[in-house]
Amino acid sequence: MRILLVHNPKAGSKKHEGENLIKALEKRGHEAIYESSKRKRIAKALKKNIDLVLVAGGDGTVGKVANRLVAAN
């Protein structure tokens, strides 16, 4: 499965760093694409051929991604 991980690097603990999350997904056989929620490229990343959007962050990160998903459709 091709997964877009949108991650807020300021949220959570050190064990939830983007690199660790990507490794965990890849270890389970997924192709993972990383995008920081702090960058302005989420809308562009959502246009890629992906099967699942995974959001790692707080309410603000989830809201930001949800708004861009709605706008993309």
C-alpha cells in the first residue's frame, strides 16, 4: 500500500519522529511518502497516487489535512 504520512514534527515524543514512523510503515511492507505538516506542500503531496493518508499530529494537523483533502475533491 502506498501511504502518505503527514507528520507534525513538533507533536509527540522523540519515538514518534517522522523517520521512525516511516521505518515502521516500510517494515510492514508499505511504500511511505513523508510530508511535514510545517511545509506548504501538503496539497501537492495529496495529488500523488496514494492509497491512504496517515496523519500524525494533533487536532490542528488533522484539520489542516482534512481541509486540503476536501479542497482537492
